[in-house]
Amino acid sequence: MNRFDYIRPGSVAEAVAAASEAGAAYLAGGTNLLDLMKIGVVAPGKVIDITRLPGLDRIDWLEDGSVRIGAMVRNADLARNPAFSAAFPAVSEALLSGASPQLRNAATVGGNLMQETRCAYFQDPLSHCNRRAPGAGCDALEGHNRSHAVLGWTPSCIATHPSDFCVPLAALGAVVEIEGPDGSREVDLASLHELPGTDSAGGIALKHGEMITALRLPAEASAFAGHSRYLKLRERTSFAFALVSAAAMLRMEQETIAEARIALGAVAARPWRAAEAETFLKGKKAEPDAFAEAAQIALKEASPSGDNAFKITLATRVLTRALTLAAKGTPDRVPALPASVFTSSEGATAHA
Amino acid sequence: MTLSISLSVNGESLSVPLEDPRTTLLDLLREHIGLTGTKKGCDRGQCGACTVLLDGKRINACLTLAASVDGTDVTTIEGLATGDTLHPVQAAFIEHDGFQCGYCTPGQIMSAVGLLSEGDAGADPERIREGMSGNICRCAAYPGITAAVLDAQRRQSENEGTSA
Ligand SMILES: Cc1cc2nc3c(=O)[nH]c(=O)nc-3n(C[C@H](O)[C@H](O)[C@H](O)COP(=O)(O)OP(=O)(O)OC[C@H]3O[C@@H](n4cnc5c(N)ncnc54)[C@H](O)[C@@H]3O)c2cc1C
Ligand code: SF4
Ligand code: FES
Ligand code: FES
């Protein structure tokens, strides 16, 4: 790890001023930043610790029914907040399916959104990577790429965004509040992460010095609480990143789907909202054929970026199943294995 | 510039100069304070050997900057027993053979203490296994670990029952 100056600002304004200097980086829970510093992928000369900034660790319900979550709220605290998990059960399930209990106690809302891709070549400073070094090339194209993107990729970069939390958030129309050297602004979470272009690798679309201060979910997002699931396929039962995942949320009027919200995870450089599939389901009966067709629509533009054509089939199946589970209704309690494809009911065991 | 931090470790207030800001909480405990019970496995958040309680919550000490724990309360494996009386989770690990080589054990025990205070798992073995999934055991002592945590959980709820 490189040497750095450790700075603990007293206000958001001080933090932004300090972080706007060259080579500075924000430190929240540190679970991604320190990891990347240890392996030499990032080397900030100044580390700005924002965990003690006043007022950023609150969950506030606003008068219009929306909820505002401070950027320093820890992942575990948000997932376990009773009012939050009742209103947004798929978000809680997604949070609880990510990382480990220890990491969730440290990881913050802002840090989770801002976490880097797990592409092995991004994580290896000796490999060529357009995302780390624009113009260097992309070693993943001809390398181990079975977990890479199947949507929204270009040969500039085929990496995925690894967050579970972001997947239901994108489907629910979450908004990110940002404070920066040029003032404040807001961005839809679904476009916080830029897709790669012909010459650009994409990635996190914040300007240097900008800081996420809060995340907002609109009031209408809680209308899906009764039929919300997150499903995450991984290569071991627990404590693993998603190979593919899906958030499926339905607003039901009797047997009819009044409105659907759908997003896929680990398939693209951003959480992938499937708007066309959502529109397709509107007004349909909650039946297996409709769900299978919606999933086909969500993946219709998918193409393999390497040895990963299987991810398209898997994502179609995982989404179909997530929609089917959502139609059955949100479980009373987050399942013992959150978001697991192995258990969809209490009592069954998946761990050997 | 040398930073200096104050923290409480196992109930003892300490003031420690930090010559190198890169020091993690794990290295602070092991190399500076001399508490080597907390183990370093992966040093990258993947194994749980370094689990300690920070203000009562379990975290990975290897991914925590020492500078950032200024003013906090840290509990390590050394702080669990009262004199010669083991903490109930420690006793349960011995009773149920919750280890073989023992390298992951301090982390397992601290994680179990954290899990029990979170109170989400109850007596459901599946929830306990999931709640302990941040701790890898190279010797695969998992059946004993689950049995130990279940037993400790049972004793804790019995105690709560009698004291209530
Ligand atoms: C072993 C392991 C397994 C994991 N498994 C999963 C998983 O299954 N699913 C999953 O979703 N995640 C997983 N994660 C990732 C984890 O969720 C992230 O590391 C965590 O959410 C990052 O949050 P943090 O607060 O620790 O961020 P930090 O590490 O402090 O920061 C991460 C990045 O965000 C920047 N940053 C932080 N806060 C802000 C802010 N407010 N504004 C602007 N920039 C900011 C930092 O400068 C840094 O670049 C795993 C991590 C590890 C180590
Ligand atoms: S896929 Fe993206 S992150 Fe991975 S090596 Fe290529 S450019 Fe870098
Ligand atoms: S040493 Fe900290 S998790 Fe492995
Ligand atoms: S007892 Fe040996 S690693 Fe767990």
C-alpha cells in the first residue's frame, strides 16, 4: 500500500474541498478502498475519512412518503431497519445476500454504490485495463471472462458492476444526491454507472471530488412491497458475488399485474433496468408464460462478451423464477438464505 | 506527521501513536498493542480470521484503518473471558469441538458473539450457518462450529428467560 495523508474533515463542505485536490479519495467503510489499495490498484495520496460527518447516518421518511438514506448508513443497519425492510423488502434481501455479516456492518450505502468491478484484470496492476488506464487495452477480452458482461458492453470494457444492493434500487427509481466542487446535483441510480463506449471504458460517473450524500426512494416504490423478490445465483451457497441476479417487483390488482419493476445484476457495467419487460407485463395475468416471455424480452439484446453465453440463459431463468416468486408474495421474513436459488421456503436446508 | 489515536481495547483505555497511517486495526492490535489472538488470514476481508467487535459490532479488522477507529471501543478474543471463566461461546466451542487447528477460531468466536447479539438467527441452524458465512474454516470444522453456536444461543435464551 502507498503512503498517504489521513484527513478527517468536520463537514461535507470541508470533505469536498479536501477530496477535490489531486490524488484524494474518500474513505467510507473501507472494505473496497483498502482492498484495492493493498493490491496496488489505487494509490490515493490523501484519504478523506467521511465516516464521522454529521447527519449522514440517518434514515428519514419525508412528508411526501419518500425515504432519504444518508450515505454513511451501514448496509446491515439499513437491511435490518424495520420500516425500511417492510417498505422495500427486495432491497433488504439484496443487501443481506451481499458479502458477509462483518463486511455489511462496515460497508456504507455510498460505498456500495461506488464499489469497483471485480474483473480480475482490473484488480491486477500488471494487466492491461482500459478502466484503470484509458487506452491500455482490455485483457479480459481474451482472458478469463466467463463472469463478464452480456449486456451494454463494448470491446473497450466488458466488466460488470458487482453490487447486489443497486439492482432493486435501479428498478425502484432510486435517486442519488451528490455534493461536489460545483455544487449539488441528483442522478438516477440506474445511470450512475456509465456504460462503455467505443473509446471509453465506462464506470462510475462521478467527477473528481464529488461525494454521494444520500439516496432517495420515491413514495411509489413502496407500492411493490407485497410482491418483491431478489434472486442471486452464485458459485457457492453464500458469501460470493452474483454470477447473475434479478430483482422482480410487482404491484398486483387481484390476479392482474398493474405494474412491474425489473432489473438484472452482474450482467452489465450498471444495474440493468429492463423497462421493456416491465411494460410488457403491465395488465397481464401473473402466469408462467408471461414471466418467461418478459425474461426473454429483458435479455433479447444480450450477447456474449467471451466464454459467457451461458449467462444469458441463466439470467433468463433467474429472472423468470424471481418473477414467479414475487407473484407468490413477499415472504413474512427474509429467508434464512437471502436471495438464494436453493431455498424459496422456510425449513429447507441448502448448506450441507 | 504522526497521528495519535485513543481507543478502548477490551475495556482498557489506550492512547497509541500511529507512525504509519497505513496501519490497519488488525496490525495495530497484533503489532502495536501485542494482542495476537486476532488472526490474519487473507488480509482482504475474505476469511473472517480477523473478526473483532467495534462498538459491539463484528467487523473485519484487516479492512479497517486504525486511524479511523479513534474514540471507539474494540473487543478482541482476549477480552471475552472473565478471569478464568470462559465466555459461554468459548465454552461451547470447546464442548462441541468447534475447531481443529484453531487458526480461524478467534474470528469464529468473535463472529458468533456478534451474531448472538444481532439476534437474527434464533435456534435455526440454517440461519446460524448463513450468519457465520463470513468465517472460513480451512479445517472444515463447520458441524462443530454450528453446534457450538446453537448451544451458546440456547444457553443465552435460557439465561434471558430466567433473568426476565
Ligand atoms: C470479500 C468481499 C465480498 C464481497 N461480496 C459482495 C457481494 O456479494 N455483493 C456486493 O454487493 N458487494 C460485495 N462486496 C463489496 C462490498 O459491498 C463493498 O466493498 C462495500 O459496499 C463498499 O462500501 P464501503 O463503505 O466499505 O466503501 P469504501 O471501500 O470506503 O469505498 C469504496 C469506493 O467508494 C468511494 N466512496 C465511498 N463513499 C463515497 C461517497 N459517499 N461518495 C463518493 N465516493 C464514495 C471510495 O472513495 C472508494 O472508491 C464484497 C466485498 C468483499 C471484500
Ligand atoms: S473488462 Fe474492463 S475492467 Fe476488465 S480488464 Fe477489460 S477494461 Fe479493465
Ligand atoms: S484477515 Fe481479515 S478477513 Fe481474512
Ligand atoms: S480450525 Fe483450522 S482453520 Fe478452522
